[in-house]
Amino acid sequence: MPELPEVEGVVRALSPKIEGKTILEVALSKTVCDAHQQGKQCIVKNMEPREFEEQMRGMTIKKVLRRAKYIFIDLEKNNTPYLFVNHLGMTGAWFIVQNENEILEEKFRNHIHATFQLSTGELLIFSDIRRFGELRLLNTIDEHPPLLQMAPEPFDEIALNYFLEKCELTKYKNKPIKEVIMDGQVISGCGNIYATEALFRVGIHPARKAGRISIMRKIALFEEIQKILLESIERGGSTISDYRNINGEAGGMQHRLKMYGKKVCPACNASTKSMIIGGRTSVYCPKCQR
């Protein structure tokens, strides 16, 4: 699943290409429409497909931003502001093309679920192979309360103290630290890949309870999370499995990962181990991480 650096890469690529343009037409896939008829909110959330298509027509794209792992697109129609929220899910990807055949990878071309015709002639396409992504049109952010519960951005000045305070709450201090730092209400945008890497870099076992880690080690961990997120942003994110930036571009951070998906520890050559924490596979070094 794309994490903060991958979403940031998509936002940086999308914004100069679509800001200021108007959506003329919208077409959702038969898969999405059929799912909604069966009572399943596939891709488009809290709105029927035809209503979504109608509402999106005539929207002008004002600004493309990132918040945690979400893409926020500020829209405007008839002088009224709207918020278009996208979560990439596990395999979501955006393409800006003249026609669908320009999407080179067949697996993305075969799973197009939303096509937006722009005023300048291009097609803005959302493809999602596994269909866990979300497209959500809101009048205001308050209409989807989970968005209000997200932790501060990890680069904000208040983020470190916010993290330390959360770790002291009963809800979190008895949980494995890996699960805590992957919680979007504690740290925004840090998922399995970068949590794995940060814990390895500071030598903390992923199952160690948050309340049993000193404040100094927590500070070191948070600072390492910041560093690795920034490093990954600079390298275009990690292309693991089906992640792509816009138009199929891959990231390069996966070549610099030291622990995620590894069989041998690069520091001591011990065989790595894995366990399930917070529903995700956690790889770690039994010698280097305590």
C-alpha cells in the first residue's frame, strides 16, 4: 500500500498538470456501477455513480495537496468550493493521457475505473487493479470524520510531542511499537515499509511495547521516521508490487531498503525473522533489534 512518500510523489507530479483545468465529462467503469447496484461502495464512496459523474462535471481543479496518505483536490463549481479526496488503496494509480492506449502496462489499462475528460483535451484516469482505492466528493472535510482524526504531518513542529503524548496513553502504551507508529492517529503516513526500516535503523524490536521504550529512544525513532520519509520522497517512493507514480513511473527507494522484505540482516548477516503485528508482516533482525 502506498505510504506518505509515494502519495507525495503522485501529488507533486499531478499538481502542475491538472491545476487550473476544468473537468468536462466523467465516466465510471461498469465494474463500479454494477457493484453499487449490488449495494457495494466500490471505488466511489457515499454517492451513487451517476450522481458522482454529474456532480464532478464542470468542476475546476484549484489545488492538489497531500494529507497523510490521502490526496486532497480542492475543486470549485459555480463559485462553491468542494473537496475531492482520493486514497490509492493498494494498487491505485493516476494517468494523464490523450487516450487509454498510452497506458503501457496492461494490468492498469484493464482496470480503469474513472475517466475525467479535462478542458485541455487530456484524460485524467484512475486505475485500480484490486479496487481498494477511494474517490470521495465532499462539501467539507467534516463530512468524513476519520479525516479529522489524522495525526499532524510528521514534519510539523508539534508532531514529535504529539507522538510522545500518544505513546503515554493507555490505549497505546501496551501495544507493540510497530503497531503504534503505523497508526495514522499517532503518526501520519508511516506504514509497514517505513516503520520496518525506521525500527531497524534505531535497533528497536517491532513487538516491544511502546510504554517500555525510553523517551530518548522514542525521540530517536521519530527522528528516524522523519529522515526515511524525506529520503524516500527525494527518491520517488518505493515501487513495491503495483505502486506507480503518474503515467506508470516507478520509484527508486526500494533499492535502498535495508530490512523490509530481507532474508539476511545487512548489519550482522543473521537470518531475519518475521511476525504479524497489527495485521501486517513485520521483518526484523533478532540480534540487532531489542
